[in-house]
Amino acid sequence: MTMKNAFAPICLALAALGTALHAAPAQADAALRAAIAQPQRTPAFVARDAARHPYETLSFFGIKPEMTVVELAPGGGWYTEILAPYLRDKGKLILGADDPASDSAYAKRSIERLQQKLAAQPAVFDKVQLGVFDAARGKLVYAAPGTVDLVLTFRNVHNWAALGEAPTQAVFKSAFTALKPGGVLGVVDHRLPAARTQDEKASSGYLHEAWVIRVAESAGFKLAAKSEVNANPKDTADHENGVWALPPTWANKDKDRARYEAIGESDRMTLRFVKPS
């Protein structure tokens, strides 16, 4: 056997190994794209993909289909509709949702709507788990300590900021506790320009990026990376009725609607934090 022929099987094996190593990320990406493209998504949600960038955002946070993922305060389930099918077969999705035992009528209606949504499409949502998340009352019972790979929250920190810095920090601490060492917290929220004043209650819906980073780091996290995938330089963040003047809320109805439509959705920070190993 010549030297060239002797090395041939080794080269073929290395080539096959290289193909397999490169195939895994491609398959994960394909699964995420398939979850985003699945026909069961709410049409009005799909219409916002261009503004919310779900593929780029979730990829930036490092999501993988075998992870245990918590989504805090899922609201109407915009991201839940993507996360549930993506994680269904290999991973786990836990929703930090409103407390059914809450004395808040709003919270009760919210959890009832979410439960109805999940029950309506068992083929998509049958494996989704519900935990209790009530930032106002400090009831944050959604995952066992050290069991979660990724905690996500989309456009919610400003709501916690309205409760005060201490309750916001408590939320971040609960995420820190739930995560495994090396686990990731992904945050998206409306961004207030650094030169503008953020009031104590974040009443405009906008937050200083530096404030969010400081509160997260005070809970033990380290900032791993920032992304501008959800940035919108057209947004001046100084609207009557705050961020809710913009689509999709249109708080001012027809007043200045063309201007707000030209701006589009808000300028948003996209931050990836890590729990140190």
C-alpha cells in the first residue's frame, strides 16, 4: 500500500467528521426557521417579524433545541408561538406566567387567555409548562434552581421598573437562581437615549441600556454581548404617550399616525447576560 493510499481512509474519516460538525448548527438553524415559518402562528404576529427579528434575536441569545428555556411574562404569546414548537421534541419551555390565585382581575384574565391559547393547539403547546411569575408581589416560582439553560424576556423590564428598582432586581435574581452556571439571560426592551432622563417609574416605556445592565449585574450577571438587531435609529423616544404611541399600540389613535408609522416600532436594546460558571 502506498503512503497516499494509507492516508486515504483517514482523510475520508476526517472529512466526514468535519461535515458532521458543520451540519449540527445548520440543522439547528433550520429548526428555528421552521418554527418561525410554521402555519399555526397568529397572522398578526407574523406580520411583525420584520420589526421583531425573531430568528436573529434568538440566534444571538444562543438558543438550541435541546435547551430548557424560560420565557418570563409571555403576554399574548408572540415568542411562545415560536419557542414551543422549536423546543417541543428535544428541549423544554417553561412560561413564567401570571398567578391564577392572584387577587388582580387583570392577572386572572391574562392567565386564562394564555391557558386557552395553549389548550387550543395541543400539537404545538402540549409540552409547555406553566410557572408563576408575579413581580409585583415577589412571587417568582417558575423553575427549580440551577435547572435552566436560557431565560428570555421581551419588552418587560420597563414594567418591572415601574414597580421600582428593588422588584426589578428581584426578578433578575430569580433568573440568576434558575439558571445553570454558564446559563444565559436574554433581554429585549425599549431603549432611552443616554442623554435623556429616565424617571423613576420609566413612565415612557423606555429605559437606559446602562440602567438595565447595572441592575442585571447587581443580581450577579455579567454582560456578555450587545446586539443592534432590534435597533431603530428613526425612533426619538420622545413621543406623547411614550412608546405606546408607536405601532403596534397606536395610543394616540389617528393623531400623527403617519409620523409614527414612518418611525415604525421602537428602538430596542438586545442584551445577552451570562451567569458566571
